[in-house]
Amino acid sequence: MSQATAMGARRPAADAGLMPTSVQGPLDPADAARTEAGAPATPQPLVVRTLTRSDDAARDAVVRASSAGSIFHLAGWERAVESVFHHEPRTLGAFQGGELVGVLPLMLCRTPTFRRHLVSMPYGVYGGPASLASAADVALVQAAGRMAEDERVGRLELRCERDPGVPGLVGSELYAAFVQDLPDDPEEIWTRMPKRARAEVRKTIERNGLSISAGPWYANDLYELFHRSKKHLGSPALPRAWYLALIRELGEGVIVHVARAASSQPLAATMSFVHGDKLDFYYIGVTDDANRTYNVTNFLVTRLQEMCVRRGLKRFDLGRSRVGSGPYQFKKNQGFEPRTLEYRYKLVGSRDLPSFNPSNPKTEKLRETWGKLPDWATRALSDRLMRYLP
């Protein structure tokens, strides 16, 4: 695992306005024992401070134990973001009785206009607090709010699955997640699919002989195909170094697949993440005719669910989509039910929520222009621009 490259950029907790937080949390085991013995229990206050690389192991243990934890909360994700995009870590930890009980992954992200934002978590769809006690969630979010004011950022952005329940935050319902419980038998993946989707997958397997292969060496295929897909949509793509950093930092938590027809070059490539009992189907790049001719995305969604069942995973996350968009409808057609994500924001220097996305008609001309640029230009520009699109 690589070490952070900009540790000197972090400010001490006191400089960030993070003083010990007097929040009454659950009793630790020693307090519980004293209570049972008849002695008065001494509540342990929660203390919030900025985490350092020496806290990474404890941080990851809390993230894996918390129901709100995700691959994006792990220290490895933060290290990858820092090494490739040079955003500065500001992750907070809540301690009780000297032990870490909550984590709020957070990074300071810069914009081309020299404004800065605190984001949890850049390039991820989930963020916000991941704790072992609700009191820690509240203390962490409140501390992040104070940090946002002290840092004089534009906004604090918390990509929460659920509302952390802290007053004064602004909500957004722009995105939905698609997470589905998996059956015990791979055959049930087929029986519960909508009839039309099931027929399309069976037809493409029989007619085109589609197959999948897995291995980190397919990261270059993913880079090439993802760039092609994003250019078709009029958007910048992620740099090659990003995929390599994720593989380096997250190790076995990363799975890269390619799908191909018989004796053909890859039609599609994906990068998925395994965290706990769930697989996140995250990045996908396809050739221009991969879905029109081969229905390759339907095929991959089915095959990866089968793989998850065989590996003993219990949940399949088909990713985030803007409510009402084409991908949103595609996922519903696959039999997945949307759940609105409860992102929360604290506006400090900014007046409005972020709006730079394809739903904003102001981006239409930019997307049209981007799609007309030569490949060499979009590749070079993407590597620079994606730093500002966390």
C-alpha cells in the first residue's frame, strides 16, 4: 500500500476547529460491568479529531463493522484519490474511551476557479459518517460543518445513503441507488428477471457466444472502452492511473472483467468492488455497437450476479443514476428497485447545490463540442479536467 503524498497539507485538529466533542454515547464494556455491579457508570465523551495514516487500520476496521460503511469509506480509496488527483485528506474520526468508533471520510477538493469544497467522498457514490453509534454520526457531521466554516469552503458535500439527522443541512434527491438482495441459487437470478430482459440475455448468449474473463490486467481495456463511452456521452473520462491506483490500494476488493463474443476483441470492460457481503457494479465501458448488437450490459449484469451468488455474496449494487435518466430506467427494466439517496450539503461560500451534470441544459453545448474533439484531445484534457469533477 502506498503512503500519502501530502501529509504535510493536513492541518492539526485544533487548527481545523475540532475540539473534543462532549456528546454522550453508549457505554463501553467497562462501564456496563460497573453498572451491573451497582457502581455508577461514567459516560465516555466522544472526541473528534482529524485522522492520519497511522489510523488507517483502525479506520478500516470501523468501516467494515458499520452498516453505513462502503468501499469508498476505506483508507485505500482516499489514498488512491490523493495520489492521482491530489485532493487533500481531511477525514475525521470519533473516539470514545480512546477507541475509534466512527469515521467521516472527507477530502478538500479544489476547483478551476480557486474555490474549495469538502467532499465525502470524491469519485464515490457513497460517503458520510460510518459509525458504531448514532451519537458518533452526529458528532462527526457537526465537526465537519465547523471545519467547512473554518476552511471557508464553498460547501460541505456528504454523499449519504441515509439522512444523518443533523439540522441545518440541505437535502438533494437527484440520485437513486439500485441495490438488490441476491438469492441462494444462481438459477434464481434468471427466474426473477423481467421476462423481456431474460429473453434478451438468453438470445445474445446463444447467438453471439458471449463470455467473460476476469483479471487486473484488463484495466487497460477498461480505460480504452470507458473513454470511448464517455466521449460518446460528451463527458471527460477517468485517467488510466486511476484504475491502476484502485487496484494497488484496494487489492482483492477490485475485480475487472471483460466481455467478448467468440474470437473477438473485448466488447465491454467493467470494474467492480467487493465490500463485505456486497458487490458494487461500478465502472463500465463498451464499444459503440456492444449494446445495440450484443446486449452486453444485460449479459454482464446477469453473469456478475451469478458470480456473486457462487462467491457467497448477499447483495448486488447496480450503481447510482440520476432519477428519470436513461440508465435509471434501464436498471428498473432489469428488475431493480430505486432507492433515493439522501445526500446532504452545508452551503458556506456557495449559494446553490452543485448542478454541473447532464440534467442541466447549460451543459448541452459543452457535451456536443466534447463529442466532436479528436481522441488525442479528449484523452489529454480528461486527465486534467477530472481533477475538478470529483
